[in-house]
Amino acid sequence: DGLSGIKHQLGCRVEQIMEVIEAHINQFFVQALQLDYLTLQREALDRSDQ
């Protein structure tokens, strides 16, 4: 099992590993949504200038 191998290498609980993975996934989506919002806002401003 992949998590067992990681657990063995890092010497920590599977729950800790999953918490860190979840935090990174959440951070990725927050960043992706912010970038998308900024892109949409910029496009809206560009269209209003025309």
C-alpha cells in the first residue's frame, strides 16, 4: 500500500499524512480559484474599455 510505504519512510501516522495532503490540495484549489477570478475580472475590465 502506498500510504504504508510513506508512513514507514516518514515515521508518522497515516492520518498526519492525509491531513498534509488535504491541506496542499485545498491550498491548490484556493490559489486556482483566485487566479481564475482575477482573469475574469481583467477580461471584464478589458471589455468595458472597448
